[in-house]
Amino acid sequence: MSDELKYLRLLSIFHYVLAGISALFACIPLLHIILGIMMVFSPERLSPRGDAPPQFLGWLFLIFGSVAILAGWAFAVCVFLAGRFLSRKVYYYYCLVMAGIECTFAPFGTVLGVLSIIMLIKPSVKELFIPNTVNKTVADETKY
């Protein structure tokens, strides 16, 4: 097994780990959702003196918390797919774009993104992706 194949295998494993960590940290806004539910459905529990927060504030907590969770889970799925594609050596440009996006998520995403970009721009690694993409295209055309 060549060094490039070993490194691609390691990168794919690290992508799976980062996807799991991202999905876990994406659950943090659940606290906002719980607080929003309390603000909407039982505001008297938050303020015993009767000056409860306005109901629209609870809806904002619910909406923004839900959007943050969905965005985090979507990112985790995209990172997981990048790891899967790296292990199969298909969808080169998807893997390269995801490596660039991962760089914005410090600290683990930055390290993994930079290492992925360094590996993916090597001509020898890019050649590993070309046969699978060509064979997949030919196989798709022969189905119809």
C-alpha cells in the first residue's frame, strides 16, 4: 500500500471523527430550545414576580436554536460524506471544497482541512481519484 493510500485512509477516519464531534457540539443549542419552550408555554416559571419575558423572545430562541442545530448536523453529514468519498477515492472536488470549508471550524476542522488540502493537491493523489470517476461515469452511461 502506497503512502498516499495510507494517508487518504487516515484522513477519512479523521473526517468520521470530526463529523461525530461536530454532531455532538451541534446539540448544544438544545438548551436554547428548552429555554424557548419554557418562555412560550410556561413563562411564570421563569419569573416568580410576574414580569415574564415576552412570548416572541421564546419563539426567537426556538427558531434560532433549531436552525443552529440543523446547520450543525448538516455540516456533520457533509464531513462524514467527505470521509466516505475519500475512502472510496471518488468526488475529488467535493472533498477539496469540504476541506476548505472545514478550515473555518477551529481548531480540529482547521487542522484536518489544511492537511486534507495538502494531500489532495498532490498530483499523485489526484490521479488516484481519476480512474474511479471515469469508471463511474462510463458505468452510469451504460445503464441507460
